Amino acid sequence: MKRLLFLLLLIFLPLFGAATTIIKLEIKSTIGPASSSYLREGMAVAVRQNAQMILIELDTPGGLATSMREMIQEIVNSSIPVIIYVSPKGARAASAGTYFLYAAHVAAMAPGTNLGAATPVSLMPISKIADSNTSTISTLEKKAINDAMAYIKSLAELNDRNVSWALDAVQKSKSLSAQDALKFGVIDIIADDTKKLLTKLDGRRVKVTGKSITLKTQGAIVINYKADWRTRFLSIITNPNIAYIFLLIAIYGIFFELMNPGSIFPGVVGVISGVIALYSLNMIPFNYAGLLLIILGILFIIAEVFISGFGILGIGGVISFAFGSLLLFDADTLGSSVSIPLIIAFTLVSLAFFILVMRLFLSSRQAVIVTGAQQMVGAIAKVTKANEKGYHVYCHGERWSAKSKVKLKVDQRVEVVKLSGLTLEVKPIKE
């Protein structure tokens, strides 16, 4: 419904002529492929509708460097002024958010917000050569930091912002409050809310792609752009918690389909979840060691069911599963990681599920058959009739036709050797 109203506004607003439009985007989570897709779509809509400017409300702990660079390219190459506003009060523009503020044509913050800590973080820890007093930064880490410093410096020079503090934000992970950011020339405006921000922007001149543009925000119509279902779906599955859940469902589903072929349902759910999990892991970086530890932990727990390991395999499986879950995604790289309570819950559930359910499964496989032809073999019967044509025996409360390779007598006890159709093949029991 909201999306329909948005489309109707875009169609009929040009008919009113005078009023200018502002496309407003909200980025309120970690930076990733979904954020990049959302920004690209919103800017495309703003260009098609000839909007005066794009307003981005930002609150992020950071995220992927690849997605951040894609978004900054969209911002600095935009033909429409892009204003980034860290809001509401208490929000932050940490890590990647700091680069966004330096890339924006106008950078604004609400009171009580902060920015900074823009040092790049790698998913895999970079080793350091340490002696008794000092530690030497590796070549790879130097390259990453130098690249980030050069990048943020170019953005600062592009929009005439504080270069020295930008370099400190990368090299020393420094942070600033909104008031200090305005004082040191890192941002342009402090505003309590969007309405006051638009008032301060009215009449301001900004340089966009080499051209000077005067903003006219007085009486402008602000249109909130909502992400489409594809972007929302991408945002959901690239969340580390959701990707983790899909991964485990895939492992469980495929495993139980292999243990009990023909069940169909576990296999179908497992394969679908596996495809989604693989797509998620392709979009967001993960630690291969963490994934292998999770799989190894599940195998140890399963082995505990089949092998009497006195609990050692089960305990090792739980430890491997928990550590693998912790290592799977890095919070410093993605901005968030798998929730600790979720890891604990899945670890305990996995242990209980495999030990209890798998033991029930194995006991059902090993249970003695109590119905059908196989159950008749070995049963004790009593001869009730004997003549030249054959025998009749009484077995399991029913009268059966029988045959024997040796001669039998009435009331003689016999053992069923084989069932052929409705005839039992029997042999005498030695008393």
C-alpha cells in the first residue's frame, strides 16, 4: 500500500509544477549488498523524477568495504545533490558511515550523534610479529590502512573537509561528537530534526559534478522511498543471524534425508535452505574455519550416537559447534555477527536433538518386527490335523495350512521355518 502511494505521488507531483521534491532514503543498519542496492534504486528514482536532492538518514555501525565503495561511487558521481544526515539523536556513523559523510555534498548530524573509528578491518586476523616491547604491523595491514587513508583523504579534498582528522579516524580509530565534528570542519550542519535541516539547507550553494547548485528546500515535498521486495529479501538473508539459521536448516534437512531416504520433506527443506545459505555466504564474507568447525561439531555429535565414546565425542562436538558459530562471521567486518544467545540455543538444541531423536531413530530400526511374514518365521505352532494331503497348525491365534519334510503327529509342537503364500513350512521341535 505504501509503495502504491509512493508511485502515485511520483506520477502526479509533476502536474503541480511549482513544488520541488526531495527523495528521502533511510539506511539504519549495517552496510552490505542490500544497502548498496537500495541506494542505487533510490537514486535512479530521484533522477527519473527530476528530484531536487536526495536526503539520506543514516545510522550505521559500519559494514562491508566493497558495498561502501559502491555506494560512495553512486554518491560522488550523482548529478543530484546528496545530503547525508546522521539521525535521530543517539545514532552513529561509525566506520563506513564516516566515509559516507566525507563523500556527501552536504554532511549533517543531529545532536547526540557521533562518527569515526574508520580503520579497515579484515575478516581473517592479520598476524603481527611481536618482540618483547613492540609489535610490527604486517605488510598486508599497512597496505589496507594506507589505501583507506588515501581514499578518505581524496573524499575530504573533493568536498573541502578536514583532511587531518579524516586520516586520524582511519589510522588511530578516532571518533567525534556532532558538536566537535562541526567545530573541526568535518560536517556542515547540525540540526535537531529533518524539518530544521531543510530550513538550514534552503538557499545553500553546493557543487555537484563541477556545477554550482542552489538548494531550494522551502515548501519542498519530501517523499520517503521504500525498498522493493527484492532488496528487503536481500537485506534479510544477508543478516548474519538469518544466514546462520538457513545454513543449519540445510545441514539438518539434507542429513535426515540421507538417513531416511524417501522422507522427501527434510530433503526439500534442506536443499532450498542450502541454496539460500550459499547465496547469503556468496554475498557476505565468512570464515571457512568457522564453517568447517560447525560441520565437524555436528559429525562428532552424530558419532556419539553410534559410538560409545563415554561422552567425549558429544562434548567435543558441542565445543566445535559453538566455536565454529562464533568464528563464522566477524562483527568488526560486517558490523554485526551471529547473536550469542542464538548460538547457545542452537548448540543445546542440536545436542539434544541428535542424541535423543537419533537414538529413537536407531532403536526403531533395530526393533523386532511384530507383523508380516518375517514375524511368522521362528514362531511356535501346534499341529491340529494330519493326513495324506498335509497338515493344519495353530499359530498366533489362527489356523494355517502347513507342510513338513518329516512326518508329524497331532498335538505335536513345531517351529515355522518359512511362509509361502498362505502355507507354513514347519519342522518338529526336539522335546
